[in-house]
Amino acid sequence: MVMIYESLIPTPRMRRRAKNLELILENAMDLVVAHGWEGFSMHRLAKEVDYTPGALYRYFSSKDALISALVVRILEELKTNIEAQTARAPKDPLLQILLAIQTYQNFAMEAPHRFGLLAVMMADPKELLASDETAGPAVAAMLDVLGPLHEAVAELMGSHNSQMISQPQVSQMTLALFAGLQGALQLRKLHSRAPHIFDVTGISSSLTKTFLRGWGISDTEIELAFDRLSGIDSQSTSGSD
């Protein structure tokens, strides 16, 4: 028993490696934010962390492996934020859906380079991550991010339908809503060209309402949920003053 317990205690070498991994990923993230994923390179990263390029490959077997780890980290942080927001509306799945959407929308606006990295991965994973081995963890993490939204959709539909809706149906509904939102957020770069047309916030709101109506949610319920969302936003603003 003692030997098993001791084997779980990180050794100094393990702690150093974990610290170095953290340093590498933090600097990789900074480079993506500063230059976009197109401007990211192992050579530039090595210079930032004061390593030789070869030394980086002791931590990541390839550039793809590092980018995959970076994408997974972004998605894990995003999921944590979504869960924190949806937890503010227990037993209110309609409001939880709006909070999840708002959180992702804010992420796209406030962290455009990170959002861009995810957008490239979703459009064509092989453009960013050439092998299935490196793309797999990133795709799995992306699906995991949709977990809170999927749960809220399942609960909402369960309370509004007399007939049982299957999990595959709920998954399709969740993915369809997310795909529509992703497409709307992709228009954000055109906002400066024609802000009266490419109002991403307005488009996302209209898209969400259209989906909810299609799912059988009444206009009254939808508007009340948006009012509750505004109330939560007002409380957050007041609390930060």
C-alpha cells in the first residue's frame, strides 16, 4: 500500500517537466494571440522559451501534437466558462441554453485568435492537424464543450414534449444549433465593413430564436428567457462596479 501511494507522488523530475510543459503551452498561446496560428512556428516558440527547436520535441513529438494540446487547453478553459455560466440558472434549461450561447459568442469576440484556431479545426481538421492521431483529442474536446448545451437541450425538450426524444435527436439538435451559431460568428470579420448588416449579436439572437421556435418553444417563453438573461447580465455589471 505504501509503495502504491509513493508511486502517485510527483517526483522532482515530473514536477519540472510539468512546469516546462506549462511554460511551452503558455508561450505557444501568446504567439497564437499575437500572430495568429498561421504565424506560429516551432522555431519562433523555441526562441520565446529559450530552447533549441530540438529540445521542444522532447515534450511534443511534432508541431501537430503541440497544436493539438493547445486546442485541447483552449477547449477545456471554454468548457469551464460555459459550465460556470450555465450553473447560474439551475432548473432553467432555456436560460442555460442562452447562457451557453452567450459565453461562446463572448469568447469569439474577446479571443478572436483562439476562436480562429478552433474555426480552422472545425472547418477542416487536417488543415491544422494532419494526422488522425493528433486531431482525435482535439475533436473529442470540441464535442465535450457541447456537453452543457446538450444537457440543457435535452432537459428543455423533455419538459416540452409528451413524446420521448431520443439522445441521437438531441445530439442532432444541439449540433445544428451550434453549427448555425458558428456560422454566424464567422461573419464577425465583416462587421467593420457593413456593421448595419453584419450585426453578429443580432444575427445570433435571431438564429437562436428561430431554432427555439422550431423546437416548439413559444414566443412568450423565448422573450421571457431573454429578459432573464438581461437580468443576469445587469446583476453581473452591478456586481463589478
